Amino acid sequence: MKIGELAKAAHVEAETIRYYERIGLLPAPSRSPNGYRAYAGGHLERLAFIRHCRALDIALADVAQLLRFVDDPTTDCAEVDALIDTQLTRVRARLDTLQMLERQLVALRSQCCAPDRAAQCGILHELEAPTRGDVCVCHDEHAQ
């Protein structure tokens, strides 16, 4: 199949396929007599694997490591386990950060209970606090 067909089947852009080829995640396809790339079913399977990994927010460098295990299924998978454990640690850290951000936004939102003129808006007042040398309620650990 041509690159456009592969891109459509894999739900990626053709440029993404070319990029994955350049960085070694996807093997170079054969070429048809007219010079077009000719992809096989294995390319689609590999792209599906890569897309699944990316949907789990696994970095491309880690995807490359996982693909090495796919390519050599006789190897021990302890590294695979460790890689996923590391990814899980990253995700949990981001969740903690997002929960902190949520608390900050809730604290900020609580500063404006009813629509009023912008001059009286508690949210804007708090967002301007650092310009006055004050601490915004969303960054005041005692206010949360």
C-alpha cells in the first residue's frame, strides 16, 4: 500500500510515518518500480503498536525500547516491566501536579461568587496580586 493508504488505515499523517521511518521506529518500506514507498501489513501493525504506546503517553525513546522486545520476543521482559513502572510513576506525578492545579483554580474561582464589573472581580484581583507584591489566594498554602 502507498503511504497515503497506510496513513489513513493507521489514522496518522503521512509525515508522521516518514518521521517514524527517519528515527528508526518504522522500517523503511520497499519501493515500487515507479519509486513509491510500498508498505506491507507489518508496517500497519507496527504503527498500531506505536499509536497505542503514544496513547498511553509513552515517550518515543521508550517506544523504541519496547519495539526491540517485540522484534526479539525471546528476551526477558523485566525491562518492559521496569519501563511501564517508570511511566506509571511519571503519570502519578503529573496527576499530583494536576490535582494541585485543580485546588489552585478552585481557590481562585471562589474569589468571585457573582457576576460584577471587572473592577470588582475577585478573580482578576487575585491574578493581579503578584504585581502588587502580594500572594494570590491560589498560591497561598494556608488559604487552601
